[in-house]
Amino acid sequence: MATDIQTILKLTVPVIVQVGRRRLPMDDVLALGPGAILELPKASEEDLELLVNNKVVGKGTAVKVGENFGIRITSVGSPIERVRALGKDGV
């Protein structure tokens, strides 16, 4: 049994940091091009969402790490909530 848990803990999963979300009509999507600016309905000082399996598992703020962007975690769900996010449909 311990071997099964160790195998699961070594799995890699996609982690997404979501800045914002917006719905657009298809003709607006097709009109997007280099230099276009897409305004998001979120204030710049609001927390970013941390998603695993498209489920929110935490929140944080944007930080600069050298020449890259990162996220400083400000809150995170319990281990049980994070494991549930990995399941099918978050179950």
C-alpha cells in the first residue's frame, strides 16, 4: 500500500495560475491579433487563482522571480480539498 501512495505522490500534474476569465463572442476572438489588449474583469491587486485539474486549490499574488513571473501563495485548501481537486470532476 505504501508503494501505491509513493507512486501517486510522484505524479506530475498541470498547475495553472489564472489571472482572470472573460467570455467573448467568436467574432471578437477571431479579431484578436498581436498587440491586442484583452481587459479582464479583475482588479490588478486582486489575488490570482491557483488551479489543479481546473479546480481552485489556492490563491496568491504575482511576483517577479529574476526575469520570470511567479506566484506567492496567500491561501491554500486543505490536503483533502487538494486531493479532491485531482479526482475526476473534483470528486
